[in-house]
Amino acid sequence: MNTNLYRLAIVLLMYVTAVPTFAADTRRNTLGMEFVFVPPGEFRMGTNSSDIDQILFEMDTPDASMFDDETPAHSVQISKGYWLGRTEITQQQWQQVMQNRPGPADHWQRSDWKTLPVVSV
């Protein structure tokens, strides 16, 4: 099995095996990552044209093409609930699972690197 697929499988297994802690809708895995349950439901995704006009008016250098992948605004139905990380994944959590260090090298030189969120993945 490809190493990255193996690591992804481990992360997914951590989601599935996370045990409830203080609330029925919250779980924590062995790395201390906290997950909250997102129930089924509906929400609006995207940007409508009146919002785009207002945003463009407030920009120093308006560029309507920035919104090409955000229109049209539409309803999205989530038919099955899922678990989502309560916070960003930290550099330390990523390293524990993936065994590598993503993002800018200067992040890894900092004394607080373990608590920084993962970037560039």
C-alpha cells in the first residue's frame, strides 16, 4: 500500500475510533484532536451578485473574476451527518500521523512550532 494512503487510512481510523468525552456530540482521539458532529441539514453556498457588487466596491483593485467559482449561490443538502475537527490540525499532530513537515521551513524553526496550524497541504 502506498505510504500516503496508509497514513490517510490511519487518520480516517482515528476519526472512526474517536471516543466520546464530555458531550454526546464531541469526540477526542488518542492524539487529543477534538471532533464535533455536524448534523444533516441545508445551507446556502456561494455568493450572489449583489454581494459581489458590494465587495467589489470596497476593494482597492476590483477583480470580478475572483468570484467565478463562487457563483451562483445555491442550496446544499447534507443528507448524512459527519465528524469535523473542532480546530485546525497542528504541526505536531500532522507530524505524528504523516511523519513529515509541510509548509514553510521557518515554521519549524520557531519554538512554538508544535502548536502552529498545518499549512500548504
